[in-house]
Amino acid sequence: MNILFEEDGAFKAGVVLADNTASLQVELPSGKRSKVKAANVLLRFEAPPPAELIECAEAQAGAIDTDFLWEVCPDGEFGFEELATDYVGARPMPVEAAAVLLRLHSAPIYFHRKGRGRFRKAPPEILQAALAGLEKKRQVALTIERMAGELKAGTLPTEFAPLLRELLYKPDRNKPETKALEAACAETAQSVPRLLEKCGGISDTHEYHLGRFLFEYFPQGKGGTGFGEFAPPAGQQEELPEANVRAFSIDDAHTTEIDDAFSLVSLADGGMRVGIHIAAPGLGIAPDSDLGRIARNRLSTVYMPGRKITMLPEDVVERFTLAAGHTVPAVSLYLDVAADLRILASETRLERVPVVANLRHHDIEPLFNEETLADDGPGLPDFPFRDELKRLWELATVLEAGRGAAGKQNRKDYNFVVDWSAATAQGTGRIAIDERQRGSPLDTLVAELMIVANSTWGGLLRDAKVAAIYRAQTAFKTRMTTVAAPHEGLGVDCYAWSSSPLRRHVDLINQWQLIAHLRNETPPYTAKSADLLAALRDFELTYAAYAEFQRDMERYWCLRWLAQEGERTVEAAFIKESLARLDRIPLVVKTMSLPDLPRGTRVRLAVDAIDLLGAEITVRYLESLELPPQAAPDAAIDEAGEAEAAG
């Protein structure tokens, strides 16, 4: 005796070795023996042999017309042997019955299972819906196959155009376009960006890298950076008194959000009254206003070579920026300075400040620098605000020394200037990278006066018990906090960012708090305010992400510069392990071919490949040029200790 039975969703046949009524011992064609419950037995037969039954039934089942079988089956529940009898027109042979069973089982949208070997035909409307779904899936599969074929052939499917950003940065794996792209990438062994670039989906590598950032942080609005509709700022600033000063700012050529300016009035006793004037958008923008919410959402201006994304709309920036020729609202800190440059007193005012000049670094630094300020130097030539700058610089050096920061080594800084009207082989935009020494007299002047303002106002809010957001540093760890804690790196007992309210939301928050305190009004935030704590957390995370993006884009433009200039060899200084810092641009490169060298050794490297899409560079060690001054071939140098000291 042989049986056909169901086990684990599959149909099997075997020879019965023992029939124990409730269960049977069965030997399968493979020789394996199995215990089968009697309830799982669907058919008992003498012939043909089990293996032949399955083989022949599968062949016959493939020839049965499923639609015809659905038409002839009864409307109620039925067993497969009953239907096989009607289908054959006589008592079915075992192979015929098994063939009908296999056909019923293989068409679940036509026949719904109601038990072992029992079925019920699907209602016509349900069947039609299921068949339509199957046809749709078939068409989608054909579309996926067609799109994948086009991608492999180097052609961008028409369906991809509106989805390119999504496909590049955050693909939806349920969409057929994503499935086609993944299939094509798997078959061509290429990454998604590389394949789409080959197909014309990426025409500009700069826009690809910028687009990734915009997709994540600025998905809404025109080009990802629009502001939408907003109510204009309030116009109560005209009621403020006008300061009797001639204020001037010091910024680079591309600064439009001019947050700070300075003034100086000489006194008869040899002292001076120094004014530090900070733009006051907080006087016209409330935290719960449209513009307040925009600043809260953006949190900071985003900087990158050749472009920036402002925290506030440009027309709002123009209204509050300290532009020359305008009298604008400001929060002013006045310092009464003695002839020996001691700060005797300070006063904070809300006022309108006349700005008479916007001095630019590239105009002033050639005239006002360490060489022209030196006792044995050529002396300061005549230029606007020469005397004011000199007095302020003298004050700044005293302030710097008072913080214990004097004598720190200057570091290189770089200006990235992109000429978008020019085109190169690498794309639109020609990059120029200029080196400048950080820590110049102008830098020191501005930095020290900003530190005075931020620490003074931080202390003012702390002493008044008005909530604020502070930037603290202890044990070399910098963090944002609502507690007035020391900033050890700056050498001040508290430091509240307040000097860039047009560019940073934290500064705007602190300005709102400071304005409320000066006006004897209730501040918008308390120390335990959930909104204040949320703003602090979001700002810290977002500000770090913006800074990382800026570094990534600077690296990209360094690679663009190397490709643009056709640099095949570069000189660099060895840092450690496989890292070297290039001489002319701020780029650290990795090469596995660097020998073991003293830190600071200058080397020549070959540029083998530049990948702008991946923002990667392949360099190869050629030769060592010279050892650092402190190193010699026979010197015993503890590089680990030297690196630790340098850090």
C-alpha cells in the first residue's frame, strides 16, 4: 500500500510499512522513514510507485487549465477527489486525482483552502481583484526589468528624473525605481552614485554633495533653502536713543551678516571709551514670531566655500546688519578704559548706532599687521581709522595677556573663493584658496573684544539670575550649558555667546534674555524651560553637523583645486602613521606608502587619482625633502611624546 500525504506544506508519497490506525510508518523514495499521522493522508493507492506518482501528477497538473477548473468546480466546499471525478468524468486514477490536487494547491487565488485536501472556489469579484493584482505585479516586474536594462546600458530611465534626490540620498526600497537601481548596481558592481553619474543623473559633483546636505537639513522650500511666508519684524527700534559715536566693523570681503562693530572716543586723561556694538534683531523679532520660529528651525547660518545658507531671510538681515551708512538698532557694551589700559567700568545700552564704515580684512591687513606695528618696522601708514585700530589692538593685547593667552602660536587659515562665472573641466566654479595667518593683529583685536562682550554679558545675566546659554570648557571638553561655568580655554569665568545674533540662534536667545533684563521685563525663558533646554540640545547637534558639512565641502574644494590646477605632485608635512598635511592647501591625505618618518618631515607625494564624486584622493610617496628643524638623523626622538606635546 502507498499513500500520498501532506507534510510541512508539501505533498509526499511513500510506501506504508506499518498501519497503526492513528499513524503510519512510511518509507519515502529516498529511503528515509517517517511517521505520518493518519489525518495527513490524502490518498491511498496501490500503483504506480510513489516516486512515479509525484512525477506524473506534476506533469499532468501543468496541463490542467486553471480557469476551466474554476468554472467547473462547485460553489460550495469540495474535496479534490470529488472535483477530479467531475473533471475526468469517471473515477479518477491515483495520478489523475493527485494532479487535480496539485493544481488546486498551486492556484490559491482561484481556490481557497478549507482543510487538508478540501477547497472552495474564490468568489468572482475577489478572483478578478486578485488577477488584476497579479497582472499589476507582472507589469511592475517588467518595468523594473526594463529600467534596470536601461541603467546597465548607460541610459537614465524617464521615471528617474523626479526621484533622483530620493534615489541618491534616501531611497524607498518599496518603489520599483529603487528595485531597478539596486538590481542594476548589483549586476554592474557599481555604487548608486557612480551608476547614476554614468547615466547622466549626476552632472555636477558639487551639487551632488550639496544636495545630500540640503536633502537632510533643508528639504522644504525653493531649492531647499526658501523661507516661505513670514510676517516682517516689528518696527519699534526708532524709539531708541541714537548713540553719539562713529562705529566701524571689521570683516572679510564676503560677510553680509555684520553682527559687530566698534567705536572709540578718546578722553582727556589719556583713557578712552570703547564701544562694542552688536546687531539687535532681538528688538524686532520675538521668539514666538514667524521669524523667531525660522531661527529656531535653522539654528545657525551654514557656511561653505562659495555659498552660505543664512539663518534669517536676506531682507531681514539687511534690516539689522551693521552696514555702513545706516543707523541701526544695537546692544552696545561700553568699556571705560584707563590710560594704562585697565578696564574701569562697563555699561550696556539699547540704542541706535550710526555705522560709518565696514572695514575689510583684505584692505586693512596689508597696512595693519605685525610688521607695521613693530617698533622697528616701517610704521603704520595713514588709512581710515588707523588710530582707533591701534588703540584697540593695544587694549586687545592687554586683554589677551590678562586671560593668560598671550604668546600662543599662530596657525594658518585659508580663504576659499569660488568664481561661479567661470567653468572648469571639473564643473561650474573656479576655486582660489588663499592662505592667511590666523592670529593677526586684526584677528586679535576682534576676538578679544568679542570675548569681553560675551563674558561680560554672561556674567551680567548670571548675577541677575536670568537664564542664558553658556559655552563652557573644563578638562579640554567644550559643551553648551545653562549653568554659568568657566571656559578654561579662554580663561574666563563664564562665556555666553551673544555677539552673533544674526548667525546663531543661541546668540539670539541670549540677546532676548539680555534685552528683557535691560528693560526690566520678564525674560522669554527660565532656567528650567523645556523650550530653552530643547533649543540648547538641538543647536549643539545641528551646529556640529553644519561644521562637519563645512569641513567636508572644504575638502571637496581642495580636491577640485588640485584637479583644476593639474597638480601631479604635491609637497606635504608628515603627521603620523600614513597621514600628511599638504603645504599649500588645508588638506590631510592618507597614503599607505609613507615610510616611518619623524613628525614634521617634509615629503613629496604623487597624485595618482582624484575622485570628486567620492571626495577621495589617492597619493603615493615619492621622496623625503627635509627633516624638521628639531630632528636629525642621529637624534633620539620620542615621537609619541612629541605628538602629545604638539596636541
